[in-house]
Amino acid sequence: MVPKKPLWRCYRINAIPATWTKAVLLERMQKLHESLSVLKIEDIDLFPAVLAHCRDWKVALLYCEELEYFRALNGEEDRMLIDLTGEDDIERGGTWCSVDCHFHDLTPVNDPGDPEDIVADIIAVTGLSGHPWGSWSHSGNRKMWLQHFLPNDLPKNVRIMTFGYNTALTHMNPQGCQLDWLDYQNNFAARIYSARSETEKVAKRPIIFLGHSLGGIMILNMLASRLNEEKTGGDIIDTTHSFIFFGTPHKGLAQTKTLMALVDDADMPEGQRESRKKIIDALTGDSKFLEQLAEDELHITKGRRVLSVYETEGTSVVEKKDGKWGRTGEKEVMVTKESAHVAGTLSMEHQTASFTRDHVQLVKFASPTDEDYRTVVSFLTESLNQIKQHPV
């Protein structure tokens, strides 16, 4: 019998004291439970927390084979509190940290140095039923390019974050999540404000958005909500500088009927099912939602740099086979070149690029020498050069 390949998981640990090093965290984790003795220091990355009120904390990303101690985490909404208190911090109430696998909201993936010296924020948003870390990582070598490659190719004083939200199509949310577009846009905007609220300079820091598939729609929908709002100098839409849209279905997504069938068949509360179906319905080519968003895009992207990336290979259609859903069907291009192109005319500021990949692999780069990855780096470098010429 062929042995099963080990399952690798990425865990996010929040509320780590800012004074801790990776060595301190490793020591405390290993003392927590004997099963955690297998952890190594190279399994850990430690970054400053992104929210303004959490500056005394760090966030750890722990990537390793699945840990028995954390197996209860279901990857959707669950989090676990762990007691990492040592003798030196008993007097101040101890050290309690939270662990999750879902990576919802903002997660840092680099250390940009002094917050006052940061020149730009890069925020990457995953797609439908995607994972804020896993969707950007390559399965072959388990490298996540936003974390492992990009910080080496851009100036250190650029902050890189992912944003995650719950759009799981097949798993029941323990809290019975029934979020709609308004909830998503409000939560997204609130998290960005919280990460940029220390000073007026920080609030006006330029933002570069990266959106994969539905992630691009989430970004545009959030910014569209700001068009008619009373704005301040540090408003998100005013500080947005550039966009990269990877396979974003501006004019509709293929396979929506199949995705509807998958959700209908899923074991989840009816309210949650309906909220998921509304999201999928909004991504059909003739939806009123996309029609209105296309009008808003003209205002949102005007005067801003845009790179629209489209796929040239088909993605296996989701189908139910032997009682299980999986990508085993015929291949189909999920987001066509026409649909992936942002509204408006092409110009020096609005560019397109084709990647010879399917929809899922569009944002998974195996190495820093990958030609598609270099295209992304080139665009980001040009944007940062513009920002450098016109500092806040």
C-alpha cells in the first residue's frame, strides 16, 4: 500500500508579544504539549501585527505537517486559545495567543520595518472559496510568493498583507455565517482603516490592491461603496494607487450553474446556502450587479495603474462523481480574456497580460525566476517608482 502523503498546514498565531523572537516562541510552543516538540525554528515566520491597536503584538505563520494538537481547527471559523505564559510574564496576566487556520481579515507576510517609514501597502485578496495563504502558494514546493519571494524583490519598506473572508461553498460555518455583499465590503473597509489609523501620514499611505478572481470583485465593490461616501484625505479610494487583477470576472464567470448545484448539494444551513447562491448569481455574465460595478469601475480606475491578467488554459469543471464533488470534468476557461479586462480603454496605465495557466494556477508561482512572476514584479516596481516620485 502506498503511504499517504503528509498533510501540510499553515497556522496563524496572533497576539504574540512584540519582544519575542522566533526562538522564544518555539520554546514556549514546545513546552505547551509534547506533540509540539517536533517543531523547528525554520517552521516559523514572525511579523509585526498590522492593526494599529495591536502594535505591541506580533503574528506568527507556522508552516509544517499537520499538528495533532491543533487538529480540532476546521479551517473555516474556528480558533483556539493557547497559554504560552512563562515565569517572566506571570505578573502581567500571562500570555494567551490565538491560533487559526482560516486567516480571515488582514494577515502580514513580511516585516516592513518602522511603520512611519512604510511607503506603500500591498493588499492581496483571494477568490471564491479560496484561502488567503494557500491560494497564493505553490503546491510543488510549498512556497507562497507574497511571503517568500516578493519581499526580496521590492524595497523593504513596503508592507505586504493578505485579506481573507469566508466564502466556502461546501463547508458549514459553525456560526451560521450569512454574509452579503454589504457585510463583506464593510468588514473589508473597516479592517483597512484599522491597519492605517496611527497618524495622518499613515492614513494617506498609497495602496496597491491584488485581486484573484472574486477577490478583484471584492476590492472593486468595496471601493465602489466609497464613491458616494463623504471622504477624508485618508480615505481608501483616495489613497489607492494601482491594481493587479488576476482572472477577475468583470463580465462574468464560467461554471456558475455547476457551482450553484454544488452549493445546493452542500450540508449547510439554508440561510448560509442562500447567501452563497447570491454571490454566485452575481457573477453570471448578465447580472445587474456586474453591470453596475462596470460603471463604477470607470471612476475607480481612472488615473490609476491597472494590470489585468487573464488565463489561457482551461480549468476542470466541478462535478459530482461517485458521490463526491471535485474538479474532474471537462476543461473550460473560467474567465475569458474579455471578461478579465477591466472596464475602460487600454492605455499606458491600463495594461493586460496573458499567463499560460488555468484559473487556479494563475497566482501560484514556483520560483522568483518564473516569467509570470517577473511580470508582476515589474508592474509593482513601476508603481512603487511612481509613488517614490510623489511621496505623501
